Amino acid sequence: MGARAIVLIGLRRSGKSTVGRALAAALQMPFTDLDTEVERLEGRSIADILVQEGEPAFRKKESEALAQVVTGAACVLATGGGTPLAEPNRRRLTAFGTVVYLRVSATALVARLADDPDPDSRPVLRGSDGIDEVRLLLAERDPSYVGFADVVVDGHGDPDEVVGRCRVALDAV
């Protein structure tokens, strides 16, 4: 059997894409961002899909893109925050590779959202600063992410530090 993929999960702005690119480079593996694949296949942004068709349609398109990605070569895959919530996606992800949850606090996520260079690329968080919504999402998803992941990695700090923690955790699996 060849190399297994590495699947990064976590909330939006947890570092999946940034860490994923750096981890892929360090491991000399291809990198795939599932959000980018959805946009490529649809020919429009995720924000446009969500506005024009709603979240259920987006999730269906995301699952279809994932089904294509997992038939390809092993890679470092950055998923969308909601990707691992659907059972068919969970089965595909675990069959495809080792699942790594980049765990980040609500406070850090809100700070990263505030620094987002492309804030219009995703739906706006409700509330004055988004902290309540991020806390709610984290409370809802963290137990699921922890239970699903093969390894949980502290996603705080410099991307190179997080890559180092990922490599140590992956070596232990």
C-alpha cells in the first residue's frame, strides 16, 4: 500500500489551508484544498454558491468534490469546517488518510477571522464580534472532531510550529 493521505479538519480559520500547504511541502506531498476544488468544479466562489443555492446545496457539492478527491493520489487535504459532519464524508476521509484535527480556541479563531484578508469569501458571522457564534460552533463541533480524528494537534502559534506538532503526532500514529 502506498502513502496514506493526511486529512486536516477544524473550524474555519483554524489553519487547515496554511498548515496544509506547509505540511505538504515538508513531506513532499501534493496539497489539495477542498474549498478550492469545489470552486474549481463549480466555476464560482463558495460565497456565491451559499448565497445563490444555500448551505444544503453547498454541502452536496462539497461531498461530490470530496468523492473525486479521494479517488486520486495521496495528498495533504484541507477540508471545509463542515466536511466531516456528514457520515458519508467521514467514511471517505477515514478510508483516504489519517485525520488530524487542528484544535484552536474560540478567542484565537475570532482573532484570525478579524485578520482574514478575504472576509467576503465566507458568510459573515452574526453578532458584534462573532465570538458567540464561534464559541457555539466550537462547542457543537469540537466533540465530533475529537472523536473522529486520529490525532488532535494544538493549532495555536506560527504555522511552522503547528507543522512540527503535526509531524510529531503523525510519526506516533
